[in-house]
Amino acid sequence: MNKARLKEIIREELKNVLIENTGYTVVYRDRALDKTYTAEIPSGISKTEIKQMLKKVVPVGLEIIDISPIEKSVNESEEIQVTEPMWRRMSDDEKIDALHSVVQDPDEALNYYELPWKELPPGFERDMVSLPLGDVPDAKDLSMINRGRAKAALKQIKTGKRSDGMPGPFTARLFGITSSGDVHPITDEDALNQYSKFGLAESTLVISAEGHVNEASDVWKVFDAKQKLYGQAMDLEQTIRSTLADLKDVQMDMEQEAEPEGGPIADKYAREISYLKRQYDKTKTKLEQVFVKLDKLEQL
């Protein structure tokens, strides 16, 4: 490495340290699978470290498309003015907390939290503030489910354990959708009775400063599981091709060497062919099982 390149790397690292940002948005592609992924990396990790982390995840066929600083948003501890769209998205607890900013008596907030935005007392829309809301997806981005599945999902959310046998904890988020299309998070069974439409959203992919994937990153765990299954599928397909080639060779040898009327040589080749067919069927069954697991992962 020449001195000019070394100075360039040092300048980049110093710039990363000096510029305040909330992390990086990374867009990268796995050429082998022809798929593109997006990840959010928190502050405290340099671009060089990010590249090293990605190379561990995608050791072959990695293409880093973009690494851009995440634009600094409102500080998580800074209160902001409540707007009508925010009010529609808020949970009951969030509305009550926001109302505490405009009423002195905590019990008084209970008189207003169920009211539509336009029916709130005058001045509330001007003076009410709240902490920024958590990430609430649009209804179109949710995977719609029925009430039975919503109830089962809520149970998995509370325990953190999956019921489908797939790897990793259950970290999807459950939401209820109102008749007007507003989306609200569901965290208890009582809230289930307030909605007739339900949806699930995947957790956001976030990598910690230590290089570990946060528990909320179910997407990352699913991606890792897919990578392993793709590798297993490729190995099994190669085994099938090799077995078929061996079977073809044995059949050709049998035609040339075995006794037409039957005998020890014909019996020997028959046993080999029977063994290779069993191996083929066994490997094919394993491959089908891998494809079933991949199909389940694709639905997450």
C-alpha cells in the first residue's frame, strides 16, 4: 500500500470519527443469490469495519452498493409537537402521556385519550407534545393475518419463542388496522378485541456496535439461515448429479459384462444399481426437505 492510499484511508477514518451521525445505511448485494439487502449500522463503527463485517456474512459474491450516513433525526429524548396523523397512530398509553403535557391533573387525561383529534379541547393541537413515536409501518407493508393467527403471534411475542420450529426468537411485531386504515401496535389481548384486521411486520435489521445482530433483527437470523440452507442444497444437488453419473456408468458396464441369462456378475451389478438408487432417493428426499425449509423462510 503506497503512502497516498494510506493517507486517504486515515483521512476517511478521521472524518468518520469527527462527523456526528446516527450510523450508516448499508446497501449490499449477494451476487450468488442475486439479492440486494439493506442494513442499518449504529454509530461507532467505521466503514472499514462495516466492510469486514459484511465479508463475514457474504464471503463470496459480495457487492457493496452504498454506505451512507443516516441523516440525523430528531433526538429520541426531544419532545415534538403532536399532529393529527401522530394522534391517529398513537397507542392509548402514548396518547395519555402526550395529554399530560397539556393537563395538570393526570386523571383528566383519561377524559380525552379516546376522543378523535378534531374533538379535543381548543389549544391541545397547538400545545400538546410527545416523544417521537416508534416505527409504525403503513398498512400496505404488513403481512395480513386473521384473528386466530394474531392471537398466536401475540403469544409468541410475549414469550419470544417461535412455534414453527424455525431458528431464532420470534421478533415480529403485531398491529391492528382500524376501519379508516390507521395502524396501531398490539401488545396485549385486550387490544385484539378492538380490531377486525391484523398484520405482522418484520423487525428492522440493526447491527450493534460490537458487531452483533440485535435480538430484534429477525431478518438477519433468517438471512443467515437461508445462506446455510442454500449451501446444503448446492451440496445435495452435486451429490445427486454424481450419483446419477455413477448409476449410468454401472448400467453401461452391466450391459457389456453381465451374463445375459443372469449370473454372479449380473447379480453384482444389480446390487450396485440397487444401492445407488437408494442413495439417490435418500439424497433427493433430503433436498426436498431443504426446499421446504427455504419456502418457510421466504414467507417470513
